[in-house]
Amino acid sequence: MATKLMDAAKRNKADEFYTQLHDIELELKHYKEIFKDKVVFCNCDDPYESNFFKYFAINFNYLGLKKLIATCYDNSPIAYTQLSLLGEDKIISNKNRHPYKIEITEVKDYNNDGATDLADVKFLLQNKKNTLTLLKGNGDFRSEECVKLLKQSDIVVTNPPFSLFREYVNQLVEYNKKFIIIGNVNAITYKETFKLIIENKIWLGHSIHSGDREFRVPDSYPLQSAGFRVDENGTKYIRVKGVRWFTNVDYKERHEDLILYKTYSPNEYPKYENFDAINVNKTTDIPCDYYGYIGVPITFIDKYNPDQFDIIALGIVGSIDFTSERKMEILDKTGQPTGKYTINAKGTLYRKFNPNIDKVPSFKDCKDGQLYSSIYARVIIKRRIKNEN
Ligand SMILES: C[S@@+](CC[C@H](N)C(=O)[O-])C[C@H]1O[C@@H](n2cnc3c(N)ncnc32)[C@H](O)[C@@H]1O
């Protein structure tokens, strides 16, 4: 029980990252046209703390939104202090808080300055067309009342809890919704997500393909050294690595060809021992004249153009059928025997050890002593043959 509670606490902590407005703007500027006359739903977003709500409220008329809905979740520990955009009188004290939804259908330029800026948004709830209503349940995106709101919506945009990413995406796909959401790059390798990537039903967004991003964290977040910042108001931020936008809304840059300049040679591109594909260590090194299966690093997905390549599978057991099964001894970091054994290099792709390019071997065949190099996670891809006519 204690472990379960600890796990839940850890999970909650990992879920409480609040996206900065700048990062939201950088991504959403690539999809401006799709919001016209649409209902946008931010279903993991307390309007008082969420910059997603803030972004859509400020840009309500500019984007031509029909409606903006946000629901908040009652376990969110952050206080209602970050964004006073709805006016102090509407702030609910943390103690008495209850999950609620906000529905915005009209944003007027109340101060007549010709712009719909933040100063106007604070009057949002004084407009009878905009409502704040308590939810019956806890605001879980899977709850009946939140699913009902989802059904009424066209596009979901948010940063959902990373720990529930699979379920979150499954639900969006089940209800056939457009979405632009933040997740961890590791989610690419989830069985469910990868299947959607293969089927071209989800892909990475436009603006984040490397590095880290800064997120606000609750005041209760423990102090850390690396990448941790406290601003002049005492608000805490951390830098999170491996963040990506995931979407099913198309944008033109994802159809730009990756420029390939290398040509295939068997020496430079050895095949795996257990699958008929060549190994490529860097996406930019994909040979331009090879039309068989190619194993590329997962980061290929950041540059993936569905008109240029097909994604076939993940290079792991369960996703592809290995063509051989070898019992091997696992070698340590210095290439010494460990006395531990594995079948098929722990269920991944492997190729013969090559002392010219590999530092140390990772496995040794129990039968014939052949040394093998382990290959980090790979995606199997294949060039599409374009119709030149
Ligand atoms: C990564 S944070 C992002 C918050 C906000 N969307 C943003 O980007 O600033 C995820 C949010 O989802 C909320 N959450 C966690 N579990 C949830 C659930 N089952 N249903 C709805 N929201 C949930 C958390 O409380 C947290 O506020």
C-alpha cells in the first residue's frame, strides 16, 4: 500500500509541468487556419494556471474560435495564482476548490483599444455568454462528463499527464478528434503510439526536435540543481528533456524531403544478423540509393516525411520477426564475460562486431564464439518509390 502511494505521488509529481506561453505560441502558429469556427477543448487545464487556456482566450477572435472549453482536475496541486486573467474576484481558494469547467463563446474588446489583449480577458466571465460551472466529478479526462465535452469538441490542445499518455491518446483516437498535445519523446516507442505512427495517424509537431524546454512546477517541487530556476516571484521552473509535440494535424514542412547525399556500400552499411536490414547510425547518413529495409535511430521520427519513407516497425522483439535465434553471453562495458546469457541480444537488433568501428563487443555467441555489437533502439524504414510521372 505504502509503495502504491509512493508510486502515485511520484507519478503526480512527474505530471505537474506547466507549459510556458512562448512554447505554445511557437507550435500553434503553424496551425492557425484549422481553428476557424472550431470548438477547442483543453481538458487537463485549470484556466487559472494553464497557458493553453490563456493562449486561446487571448487569440479567441484572431483564430475565429467558435468555443473554448477548459476543464480542471482536482488533484492538481498548483495554487490559482499564476494567471490572474479572470480577475481576483473569481479566484477560488485552494481549500474550497472543486473541479470546474469554463466555456467561452465570446471575447469582447471591452476597453475599446481595438485589441483583444489580456486586459480584456479578465472580463471574460462577466459576459453572460461565458460560464464557469462546477463539475460533478473530479475532472478526469476519462470521466463521463469530460468525455461528453470531448464529443462536442473539434480540436484538443494541451499538455496531458505524461503518465497517462497512452490512455489519453487512445481516447482522442477513439473519438476521432484532432489534437496537438505535448508528450515525452519516449512515447514514440510505446506499442500503441508506434502503431499510430506507422498508420500515419499521429506524428511529431513542428517546433521541438531536440534539447530541453522549461516548465513551471508547483511550489512544493523539491529543489534540484541542474536546470532548476526560481524567478523573482519565487515561482519554480525546471528544464525537461525529450519533450515533443504530438499531433494529427498536418503542416507543410513535414512533407519536405530529407536531403540524402550518401550512396550505399555493403561495407559502410552492414546488415543485422537477425533481420534483413542495413544499419544506419545517423539519419543524415541514410543512403539515397537503397530501397530495402533500413534500421535508423528513433530520432529519425523527428525528420520523417511520410511521402519519402514508410515506417515498417520498431527494431525490437514483438515488432519484427527475427530471422535467427542465438544464445549469447552478455559482455560488460569493457567487453569481458559476465556469466549472464541472453537470446537474440536481449530482443534487439545486432550485427557482427567490427573492431574498426566498434569500441567493444556486447555479446558472444555461445556456440561459435562470434562477437556481436548491440544496436541501440532502431526504427525500420523503407524508401517510398515515387511516381516520377
Ligand atoms: C503536465 S501537466 C500540464 C498542465 C497544463 N495542461 C499545462 O500544460 O500547463 C498535466 C495536468 O493534467 C492534470 N491531470 C492529471 N491527471 C489527470 C486526469 N486523469 N484527468 C485530467 N487531468 C489530469 C494534472 O493535474 C496537471 O495539471
